[in-house]
Amino acid sequence: MADNGPVSDVRHVLVLPDRDAAQEAAEALGERFGITEEARLVRDALAGEDDAEDAQWLVVLRDEDERLDPGELDAFAGEWDGWREEP
């Protein structure tokens, strides 16, 4: 059986407090880290909360080449009172 090698599907998830922060961070990713692929924004409602004001926003980005440093991404998210979370 031929071995094609492992397939990398590395993703980083930045958790941010609101939509504005998520949009700003997603735009700044390209400038700061040279990311060309657009990050995906996802609304993450807190358990039991229906109000959009109580939602966190996730910025999901693929890093198949594993060139992004997790610590730098965590510090970057911290600029918007967020953090990096393991997917």
C-alpha cells in the first residue's frame, strides 16, 4: 500500500468579544502575518444566550504550512481582548 504522507489541516481559532473586533482582526491578519486567504468569521453564541450582544466571534484561519506561531496569534488576539483557542 502506498503511503501518501500525512495531510495537514492545521487551523487557528481566535476568540474575540464582538463582531467589530473580529472584523478588524481579520483585516489586520494580512498586514501583520502576510495571510492571503480570507479568514472565516463565525458567531459563537454563549450557552443559553439568545442576544447577539452576548455572542463571541471566532476568526478561523487555515495554516496548512504551519508557518504561524501560536504564541504570536494569541498576543495578536489579545490586542482586541481576545485569545487563541485550540480547535
